[in-house]
Amino acid sequence: MYFRLRILTLCAAVLGIITLTLTGTMINTASAKSSNELQPFKVAALQFNPVLNERDKNVDQLLKVIEEAFKNGAKLVVAPEMSTTGYYYKDRDAIRPFVDTIPGTTTKRVEQLTKKYNAYVVLGLAERDPETDLFYNAAAMVGPQGYAGKYRKTHQWESEEHWAAHGDLGVPVFNTSLGKIAINICMDAAYFESARLAGLGGADILAFPTNSTAQAIAALQARAQQNGMYIISANRSNTEIDYHMIGASAIWSPMGVKLAETELLPDKSKDINEPTILYGIIDPKEYKNKNKQALANRRPELYKELMLYIAPWDYTKNTTPHDINAGIVQYEPVIGNVAANKQKVAELISASVAKAHKESNSLHIIVLPELSLTGPMDNQSIAAVKALAEAADGATTRFMANLAKANQVAVIYGLIEQEGDRLYNSAIILDKDGNFVGKYRKTHLGDSDKSWAAAGDKLAVFITPELGKIGVLIGEDAVYPEAVGVLAVNRADFIAIPSAWRGQYGSYMTIHPDMSANKYPEGSMVTWDAVAIGGQAYTLVANFVGTKAEYLGRSSLYTLDPLYGLDQPAVASGDKEEVFVVKFKTLQSQWWYNQENLVLSRRTPYYVPLIK
């Protein structure tokens, strides 16, 4: 064979049971069948490594690899970002000889194969717009009928900013005979909005051309879960002008299950210049799944602040980093027995604070699970829930205020709040003297809340002189990246998530363990990590253990950038009662990627579908 071929194939079946219809940008490229009519089909991610400045030779070689995948039965092939030219160009003049129009010469050559094999290709290339002479980091889709459409990268990395205009097409969704296909490119994955726009457009599959060192491909398990869609990621596996791309191309299911992955190549000594083809199976019956159904539970009326571009000037943001020692309370509640739970919580907190003082390492804040002293209300009658409800300044708050004051530690806790004839799943923040700082009412209710709780009507960040700006989410709120985005726009320095998690959403992280310079601990959870990374805010999660509902513990600290070695996530056990103590420093303003850079690089004009 004329090139080294690596073939990895793995098929996993994921149960999909619920239908959801969404509106979005739909572009018809073929007569589409319903997912029930479609049979499972093979897809391929091409780990193809172009040679810089050799467009014509690259296209020749790329076509050979595409045809090899087609001959092996692939019906959809995804090639990497900038797969016809190589990646690094210092300016417009440097790349001008190698750009192509879309449609153009390259797509014409590709469509000879897609027509012959009745299949589809998505490939990254440098595009020239003939009307404006602007260049774009783009991707083209070519199918059985020829050129089908294109996507222009919305969120760019620094390298292409020197020659490429920002993408201006939004995130189109192409209606094909294989299902609805959208495209994101590389750095897009660092912004939840890119994949979410595809999800809201009804995408079943996200094609993901990339040239990644870790960040972009590390986000894909979360993006698949958040939107209930397959993702086919095609990365490079070599080094170009000291820029090393780590391979690890992968195929993810709508439930965030890794169906196939190529070898991860940690440094340039492991470069593989020859093409690698990664195969996987897509089952259209999984296009209908519970993660896609969850899109119907979004609260667009709460997300308007996603459209705000408060940059580069924002005089409301905190500019003072805080060194924070936090205690995360993890325990097994006695459901409905407030007195027993009070005793246990008081003992755990007092012992933890005393230990910290003995070590000259005072705690600054304590975070407890949601509905902290009652336990979760799964399968409880309305009468039982009402009997435990109280005003926001009721007995639970008085108890917590005394704990805070006695131990000189701020506290975030949850309760069943009653206001008038309404009940809320609420969280309250008290400062170290027991004074009220703020209250948040859960805005995205879980199944265990819906029988009794009204949904809150605002996402908020709370200002504290000693700790900075605190965002609060509760339980299932974390499933919705829009909620995290609002907290980031409002410059939360860290986020607290009181939870009652037993596996009803999310899953444990299965990104390649060697992808991160500082490895994720066993039991790290995708949804919670996506909050910290997506909002660029340290995230504290407090969860229960045990009970008949089998709460899974794993209370945790998720951090801003373990991938490139800034900081280290920390995860508690799955069954131990404890106050899990963690330390972090907010803001990290000198790091290459942080909340400031996230906010500055958001592309708000294209986020309008998120708030409708």
C-alpha cells in the first residue's frame, strides 16, 4: 500500500428513545429519510498531514486517502482543518497562492469521488471569496450530487487571525441522505455556542476538522452530550513549524461515548506523517436521544445576556485575584430528617474548620449539596415537601448563619424555599459573619423537582469583598451551557454547584488520560468540568453519597486549564462522608486562555438563535 494505514473501528449502541423537532438553519442537499428508515453506516476520520505550501500535491494525496476510505465502505469522510495547504501562514501574502474558492478546483476534484461512491466528504481548506478577496479558514461539504455547502470558522486561534477574516455564515445545518450534518472547526470547540448552534439547528452529526494540541478535542465529549449528536473529529498527527498536533482523532456518540480513537502522540518525537484512517459506525436510530430532548428544556428568556459584548472595557469586573480554601461537604442525608442532617453537617463542618485552623490554613467558604438539610425530594409527596418548606430567612438560614459565624466561614447551602404559595429549590450565600449575600433559585428543573418546584427566573452573580464574584448553579442547571455562559459574561470568579447527582445526567470523563498535562482524577465528570472550562471559572461541586437513590459523591473542584498544566482538578470519593478541602486562586489573568480572553473573543452577532 502506498501509505501507512491504521484502521480502528469500534461500534457502541446507545439507547435513544425520544423525538425532538427543532428549528434552525436547514440546507437541503439531498432527499433525507427519517432516522427510522436509515441503516447504520460507516464513517471515517482522516488523520491526514498536508505539506505546507504544497496544495496541489496535498490534494492529490488527500483524494487517494478519501478513496481508500470509500472503498472500505465509509459513507461520510471528515478530513482535518486546512487539509489542502498546511496550517501556519504569517499573513495574507503568504497564503494567497494556496487559497481556493468554495466551490472551486478542490471541491470539483472531490465530487468526482463522492458521486462515484455515493458518499460525503467534509474537508478543511483555505477559502478565497471571489467577490471580496477575503480569505477564510473554512470547510466544504461535498456529496453525491456534488458541492453541498460550506462553513467558515467562527472562533479563530491567533495564527489564522493574521490572514483570515472571521466566519460570517453562522453554523449551517445540511440536510443529507445520512441525516442532518453541521460543521465546526478546531477553536470553535472552546466556545459552547458553536456546537449549540448546530444542535439547535437539529444536527445529528457534527463534522469537526481540527489541528489540535489538546484543547479543542478535549471539549468534544461534552459537546456531544450537551447537544445529543455524533461528533467525528479529524486531527493531524505531526509537527509543522514547531506546532505539534497530537492525533487522537475520535468519534463520539450522542451520549458522549467514545466509539473510536486513534493513538495520542504527546510530542513531536512521536510524529506520524503517514495518513491514518479511523473508522466508526453511526446508527441513525440514536439521532433521537435524551440529550437531544433536553434541548427542549432550555430557558432562552434567561440567556439574553449571552448577546452582550462587555469588552474590552468592563468596570464591573473584579481585577483582584483571591486565594481561596474551600470545604465541600459530601455526606449521606437522612431524607426528610432535618434534625439528623443538621447534627451531621455541624459535626463535619466544625471538625473540618478545626483541622484547618490547626494547620494554619483557614477555610474561606463551605459549599453543601442541594436541599442540604432535607435531602433530595425524589418520590416524595407534595404534602411531605410542603412540610419541609420554609422562608428564605427561616430555620435553615438561622442554623447556617450560626455555623458561619461560629466558624468564621462563608456558606452556600440549599433549601426548599416557600414564598407565598410557590416552592423553589433554592441556594443561599452567607458571609463568614452569617450575613445574607444572595439567593439563587434553580432555573432548570430536574425530574425530581418538577412535581413540586417552580423554576427560578434569573441567573445571577453575587459580589463579595472577601471572595470576589460568585456564580451559583444547582444540579441540572449545569447541563445547560447557556447558564454557564451568562455567569461568564457577568464575570463570575468561581462557580458553586450544590448538587444531588446519581448519574441522571452527564457521565464520567473518557477523554484520553494523557491528553492533559495535569491528569484528571478518577471519577471526573464531564458536565461539571465543562462548567469550569466553558465559563473559565473555578467550579466547586457538592454532592451527596449513598441513600436508596445511590448518590454518587465525587464532589469536586474543576479548574481552568489542566490540559496545558495551569492547575489540577480534584475529585472526592464516590462513597465517603467528608468535607473535601480544595485550594485555588481566581482569575489567572496571565495565563494564555482565561475568562478575559474568552469574553474578548466571543462572536456575539452569531449567537442570536440561542436566545430565541
